[in-house]
Amino acid sequence: MNTLQLNPGDKIGVFFYDDKRGTKAVIEEIAKVSPTGIVTLKSGTRYTSIGKEIGALGDPTYLCTVEKAQAVIDKAAQRKQQKEEEYKAYLASPEGRRDKAAALAVQAAIKAINQYGWYADVDGHMDVMETEIEQIIKKYLSEHEPIN
């Protein structure tokens, strides 16, 4: 990418990653382009003449075309939609309903205990009790079918 051809006010893609962590890119506006090709975005982030972020802590971001950034954004939205659909399907399944019911029952029990003055202690006894309550409820739910 030749950054000398960019102009202030142009839109540019900023590529973060596309790997096992997921996908991430954004579209930003250019604030300034120096005579040496250093690009400054409206967010204040600066990029070298080859499009690599200057002063990045960790993985640097890179400039890319708006089309590539839009493709990555669309891919991330598609992945998010797929995960939401899978989660909804899981909640609709008997196992998902049991887990959700158990989690809500444990939350209600701990909330009631906390409301009357027993709070989570530093020794972790409440955490152990919470796990035990969850196991008891899950055992009960697995042994009995829901009433519709």
C-alpha cells in the first residue's frame, strides 16, 4: 500500500486479526498524511509508510483497503450470528434448559442468603456451597422430567 496516495478525509481499513481469536477490522478516517508517508488517523493512531502501526503494544494493526476491512467485518458478524443461533439452539434443548434452570436456581438461592446477611467470605465457603447447590439441583433435574 502506497500511503503517499492517501488524502486526509479518505476512509481506510484497519486490520487487527483473522485467526483462532476471531476476526476484527474497522474502517476509520485519515486525519493527516505526512510527506514521508506516515498516516495519522482521526483516532490518533499513526502508521508507517508501509501501513504498520507505530508504537503498538503487543500485536500491531495494519492499514488495508476498505473492501478488505468490510469483508472481515462481515465475516465477524456472520460468526457472531452463528454463535448466537447455536446458543439459542442449546437453550432450546433439554440439556440447555436444565443448565439454565440450575444456574437461575443457584443465583436465587445465593441472592436470598446474601439478602439476609450471609455474604461471600474470604475463605471461599460460599463458592463451595454454590457448587454443591448446583450439583444437587442438576442431579434432581436430570432425574425428573419437566412438567409442561
